Amino acid sequence: MSYGRPREMHDAICAECKQKCQVPFKPDGSRPVYCQECYAKRRPPRRDRY
């Protein structure tokens, strides 16, 4: 939770589409980073909780 403070964003390159993007964590190179669009495509569909 950010508690009203703006989140610090870091520049990154999407591992899938190679576009510049910003993420709310500092990428360390150990795992791929995806832009918002590519992440949404890769994320498994949400199951209805109820």
C-alpha cells in the first residue's frame, strides 16, 4: 500500500515487446519484466471468487 504517497517508478524494457515501460520496483535483471499490456496477456485468467 502506498498510503497516499506517489509510488517510485523505475524505467525498464519489456522482455516480450521490447518497449520502454515503468514498473513500481527496481528491476535487478534476475527475472523478466513486462509492460502492463504484455503482463495482462501472460497473467492467467482470474477466477470468480464467489
